[in-house]
Amino acid sequence: MKPHADTARFYDLLGRLDASKMQGLPLRSYDGASGLPSRGVYFFREPGEQRSNDPNSPRVVRIGTHAVSANSKSTLWQRLRAHLGTRIGAGNHRGSIFRLHVGAAMLARDQIDLPTWGKGSSAPPSLRESQAMQALEFAWEQKVSEYIGAMTVLWVNVPDEPSSESTRAVIERNAIALLSNRFTSHDFPSAGWLGRNSPRSEIRRSGLWNLNYVDQGYDPSFLDLFESAVEETLRGEVNVFPILSSEEQ
């Protein structure tokens, strides 16, 4: 493995996506009519986070995909929408691990105790029975929506069948492993990166809002799959899809 060279190649390919008029906008700029592919892999960049070796290049802070279980019907936009929340700022951190991590880091940074955050796969009784606690959670979901909505997003179109061994899954786990700083530290998060406040050591150590695959090795051959996906994605982006106006956002 050549992590520095492989990382450079990865970001070169990502830059081709960023040059597209369709990609690289804040997540809140997109909606279900934005022409996103049904299936793909997404890459988030965070305002203020730049690559250590290239301060003009935004650093990827989260990588993800969807529909990796057999017969799953979820789409790329459905996954991104779960991370974004609603247009009024509401959201459900119990349905988005990304939202949970961002909210937990904010709570730790601001030294705020919100005991229901991250508790249960659905609202616990302590939340359902307390309007005051519901109001606190709603306010925090709004903060998370604002934070994630400002992140820019890139993606590749990978229209394969749902499977843990799908090309999407291969790209996701190897890209996370490559960028995680596990085996060679090359793209440190900034001193002020929110993730440094995360209760999860995996996030603090890797510089990514990911837990899975951050401590694994990567197979450099995934970059060939990624390059093919980038080329296919750009070939398919022949028309600029509608972007929400500032009044509609």
C-alpha cells in the first residue's frame, strides 16, 4: 500500500466530481428532484476543514452508502435526506447515525446534558412523557440540521444490486480505511474540528464521522472501481438538474 499516493489519486478523482456543475453544493441545496442517482456512494466535506498537504482542497469528513442489505429499497436521496432532516430543521438522530454523532459532539463541546440523545432506536418513555424534553431534543435536532446542511456533498453513481459485497460497499469501506489516518497520518482535522469533541475515540482519531472500517486496511484496487464510477457518473451528468433557490431552501 502507498497511502500518500493513493490518497492523492483519490482526491484527484474527487476533484473531477467537484468540477461538475451538479455536485459540491451544500447538502441543503438539494432535494428529491435534484437528479441524484438512485444508488451511489456519497462524500461529505465540512466548512473549515481542508487537507493538511493541500490547504486549497476540502477534506472529506464522512463517507457513506445505502442499500447494502439484500432486497433493500433505499435510495441515495433517502439516505442523504435522513442526514439532512426536514426543511424546517427537524430531524431524527435515531434514524441517522451521522446526526447522532454530530449532535453528541456538539453536546460535549458545549457541556450540555441531554440525557435522551442517542437513547433507543425510537423515542424512549422519558422523552414521550415530557414536552420539555421533546422541546430540548427538537432544538438540538435543528442545530444538527443546520450544521450538516452546510456541508458540501459529492457522489458517484453505482447502480448495482444491494449487497454487502456490492461495488458501493467496496468503495465505501476502502475509502474510509484509506482516509482514516489509521496506518499513516496524512490529513489531520483542524484544531477546531467539531469531531475532536466526539465521545467516540474512532471519530477523534480518524478525523472522520465514521466508525466502521476506520481501523481496517484498504485494498488499493478499489481506486480503479472508484475511477470507473467517477467516469460513469460524469458521463451521465449531461444536464444541470434544478437546484433550490434561496427562497425555497
